[in-house]
Amino acid sequence: MVNLYGAILGDVAGSRFEFSRPQNFDWRTEELFSGMSTYTDDTVLTVATKYAVLQRIPYAKAYGIFGRKYRRAGYGNLFLNWLDAHSERGYGSYGNGSAMRVSFIGEYFDTLERVEEEAEQSAACTHNHPEGIKAAKATAAAVFLARTGASKQEIAKYLHKTYGYAIHKPLSWYRLTGKFDVTAMGTMPLAIRCFLDSTDWESCIRNVWSVTCDTDTVGCIAGGIAEAFYGGTGLPNEEELIRRFLVKPNEHGIFDTFLYDWAKKDAHSGKPSETGEEDDL
């Protein structure tokens, strides 16, 4: 089954520790989710990528639809300007936003070559800096390799050889030197390391928590790879969690299920009936 739960719940779990942590915070024992947990732009654009693939529309159009519909999800200023301009051209970003939204591409397409081609297209409409494109391709490739049976050693070797990421540094080093960093270059080696040093999806997310970093985005990237590798999140209530965090009231007090419906959409049930006209919503 192709789903996005590992990436989405990685984003949600990381959301409350992006800028602050409670006193006596212990990443080993802290509850995975709380009333302060929420989805962010990482989830919105991850689902938008799925929407683009299944609707067979340009990634830029899908990101515009979802970005304008969920405008308060926490986007950077450059992306907000891109939304306001109704642009479909890249603005040279080398941020980690291109990597956090591509897990579905790695889960969906049948060859590594196609996965990397699609990932590049998904990045180029915003993050057309070489580092932005590289991060998207590497993340999607890691997901593909993980879900098709590659070992951690094989995944690490491919990411290092093909994309040049220095992933040899242990988590103990990141725990001493970690800082909030939204660049693709600063995010990718850490996200990969959090996955490589995990034993299941949950331990991967706790690895993310153990480092001062952009926790929602690192959680989204690493969580997507971990889900593909371990065959799921292992959480007994993941369906309930997805509904709980993705179904929210809109500005009119009406519960909006659009994001949830697309997160849940069966990727192999044929083209959905929606036409993509939600661009004006």
C-alpha cells in the first residue's frame, strides 16, 4: 500500500519541538504526540505532490492549489511570494522544502530513474538551485531504495556516491553541534543519519528529537524513508492520528477534509474524480 503516513506523522511529531522544548525534555520518553502537535507546510506540500501525480498535473499547479488553500501552514517568505505571484517558475531556493515533500514519488514510481526524474521536476518549480534539486532527488531515491528491499548500507552508499552527502558523522556529534538549519545541505545528512541509526519508525523520529534542528522537516524526510524501509510506522492508531491532525475547522468553522481525503486517497484506484479546479479555493 502506498501512503504518506510516515512523512506526515514525522512532520506532526516534530512540529512542537521546532523552536522550543519543555523543561526536562527527554527525547527517549517524551510522548510522540500531544495537543500541541500539528501538521505544517511539510504535510500540505507532501500531500500536494501526491495530488499532482494522481491528477497528472504540473507540480507547480498542485503546490499553488494546496499552498493557497492552507496558507497558514508555516511556509517561508519566498514560497509565500511565489504563491502570491501565482508563479510556476523556480526562485533559486536551496532550502529543505524540496526534500520534505517528495516521499510519495519514491513510493509510487516503478524505477529509480523515473523517481529521480520526477523528484527533479517537483523541485525545479520552486527550489531550482542545484542543492535544492539534489536534496529532492536524494530523498525520493532513498524512499524508493528503502521500499524495494535495499539494505541501509546500500542506501547509504548510493546517497554518498551519487549525491555526495557526508553521512558518516554519528548522531552523538549532531547532538553536540546541532542547530536550526533550513538549508538542504544542512538538513539532508542529518535526516539520513537519523534513519540509518534507527531500529523502527518511532526510534527514527526520536533520533530527530535528540538533535537541535528543524525537527518537523527532518522528521518528515527521515520519517518517510523509515516508513518505506520498515514497512509502516508500527503505530497501532496511525489512521486515527491522521484524521485527528489533518481534519481541522476552516475559517468558517466547517471541518475541512480535503487534505485528509488526499492523504488517504488510494494511489492505485485510478485517477480521482476531482478535476483540479480547486485552484481558486
